[in-house]
Amino acid sequence: MIDLTKNEEKINQNIQHCRERNIKLPTFAQMQNPETIPDEIKGKLKNISLWETDPNNLFRITWKNAPVSKGGGFGNVNYMLIPSELSGVKAKIIALVGKWFPTGAHKVGATYGCLVPALTTGQFCPGETKAVWPSTGNYCRGGAYVSSLLGCDSIAILPENMSRERFEWLKNIAGEIITTPGSESNVKEIFDKCIELNNTRNDILIFNQFEEFGNPLWHYMVTGPAAEEVLKKEMGPNSRVAGAICTSGSAGSMAFAYYLKNKFTNSKMAVSEALQCPTLLNNGFGDHRIEGIGDKHVPWIHDCKNTDLVMAIDDEVAVRMLRLFNEAVGRDCLAHYGVDPEFANQLDLLGISGIANIISAIKYTKYFELTEDDYVVTILTDSMELYGSRLEELTAERGAYSEIDAHKDFQLLMDTSIENMLELTHYEKKRIHNLKYFTWIEQQGRELEELNRQWHDHQSYWKNIFSSAEKIDELITEFNSRIDGN
């Protein structure tokens, strides 16, 4: 659960820390509706770049930033409607675009959701404690960035085989970078490093995205309403919300689907993972190349009882789409098959996990035989800004991308099948939930009683987590008021 116990002495220290640095904190309500942000802060943002380490950029942690690199205000939710010429299905696929967050990925929101309760209650003190951000990529970038905006030191932990761009950017933001063996699927190695740090250092606080409930809370309160807003804009009188789909990762993003299920009772929640490491699908393990999604365990914050379907995506398909969507030859091929060139030129808004999410959404629509009246929603965590080196590596490995390659890859996309999908029965959901025991009870020392409450007291347990946003907003409002001396 989210601990909101106050330490007044540390709160006073934190208020003084923020006052000296002219830091104010956005509420969940302001991140949902940035038009409510004070005009003074909006005025300051006109002269600040999107990725700049200025504390006012905390107020750009929203899906509604103007899609510009500097000086943008706020508008509508950033999203794409995937055309049927590209998806090969009649159903409407909506994809929220994460590129226009600071750091170029929505994970900056999840890190803020984890840090701000600890900051406003005095459980974390930036003047004397370093924030540790264990991740398979974007989360540690977001955590290091938010830490920088708050004037505190950070430690980023991520696998050594992540893209070069991530490390180059972190060198300028994070106080310390720790690499762990392996790639996306080597999450246990990250956890082991966290245990080592906890046992050897007394100047840190670890914000583990796989167990911090501020992660799904942010998505429930901010991403969920953003998706709902887009749906209401796009849907007609006969439209139906059929589902929300995302790759598993830390399980935080899934909370937007829980929100939509509460708003649209016929909606389902589907989660996908790499076929090369199908933990949820069949207790599998392995390595894969879909950057940013961790595997070989079930995150503590995954509401398994609220998950309706799991599926696996072949990482080779995602990698080949990376070239089809971004090479000039690939975009010419898309135009040949009727994809609007103007839309094709926006496909760099999809990073590798975003491509996997689109493929997952296509599988979902085919599985349930959805029609033109049906809508499904997914998320584009980041963009190609973080994967340019991967294209270079693929060219070195496979040669220049040819017209024949492009036509083969387009056909591969059109042949997306319903293989490796499983609708979850009550006991399939329980099987996945029970996998938490081995990681979180045996290895990480969580309480068995809480694991059982997640399942047996399901409704009250998860409702209590998501209802805590109102209390956190009260803490933030009070904290800001005290910064002003009120």
C-alpha cells in the first residue's frame, strides 16, 4: 500500500529545500487537466525546453503537452489513430503518444507518482538521501530526471545491454549509473543489486517500479482519464470500447486499463509479453529484444484478477517493424499499400515497445473479431529518439534495408495471427497471481498476508490504492502552500 505517514521534521526540511530552489509540485488533478495550472507557471514554460532540467517542467508531466520541443503550452491529449491500411483490421486502434513528455517517455509520470508521496510526507529527504531508480530503461531515466528537477541526487540501475542512447543521456542527468548483467528480461539481477545497496548503504531510498504503487496510481489517475477523453472524442453513437492493451513491463501502465474497465463495463484488459520470455502465458523464461519490458516474474503491483487475456509477441516481428516504419524504403512500401505518407512520417513516434503494443492490439482485435464500431486503446511509451543506434546495428547485422525486405515485412504485419493468446479463467488468473510468491515472498521479503489480500480482498485492496490520490493531492496542495509561507 502507499504509506502516507508524516514526519513533520523532514517535511519542514523538504519545504525549505523546495523554497530555496523555487520548486512547486503539480497535483494529480493538474496532470489530468493542465489548464488548471497557475498562469504564472504557464508563463515560465514558454521559455523552457521540454527536456530542460528546470523545476517548472514538473508541470509538463501530462499527456496534454503541445507537441513541440520548446515553449509549448497545453492542449488535447497526444494520440494516434492507427489506419486500417497499416493494421489490417477494421476496428479502431487508438495509441496514446508518450514522446511529448519530458525525457520523451511517459515513465517520468510513474516516477513522480512514486516520489511525491514520500517527499510530501517526509519519508524521503532530498537534502540527505539519494533516490535509487531500478529499471529496464525509461523508468530510471524518468526517475533521474525528476530527481534532478527536485534538486536531489539519484542512482540509475539498468541492464548493460540497453540502447546506447539511454546511457548517453543518463550520464548528464543521473548522479550515478549502475549496470547489471543482461537485458530486458534480467530483472532479478536488478533486484539483487537493490538488495546489495540496501545492505551496504544508508544514504539511499529505493523506488522499485515493480512494487511501488505510486506507479499504477499515476496511470490510473492520469493515463486512464486521458484515454477516456480521446475515446469520447473519437467514438460515435454505435461505438463500443472493446479493450485496453499493453506490454507487461512493470505492470504500472496496466492501471489505465483498470480505469477504462470501470468506465466502460464491456471493456477488457489484455497484457502482452515477448514470445521469447512468456512468463504470464506459460511460466516461461528467456531473453528478448523488446526494450523496456521486464520479465521472468510477475510485478507486485500487477492486479492479476483484473486481467482478462495474455498474449505473446515475437520480438523478431517488432524488430522488423522497426525497420519497416523508419527506413525510407519501408515508408515508400507503406505508401504503396495505401498508408497515407503523412501518417507514415509519424511512425517514428513508436519505440520498440510501442510497436509491440500495436501488434498486440492487432492480435486482440483479430481474436475477438472486432468490427469498425469497436475501439481498443494502447500506449506508445517512447519514440525512436532512443533507438537510432538499433537501426544502425540492424544494418550492420543484416545489410541495407531493401524493397524486397520491406514488402516481406509488410506481409508479416498483415499476417499477424491469434497464436499464443490465452483468455484467462478464474484459475488461470490465480496461477499468474501465485507466481508472485516466488519473487516477492521468497526473494524480496514481502508479506504473505498482503499477497493473499490482493486476491481474496481484491476489491477493497485495489480500491484503497487508487482512492489515495485525493489524499496525496491534499498533501501536495498543503506542501505548496507552506513553501509560499502560508
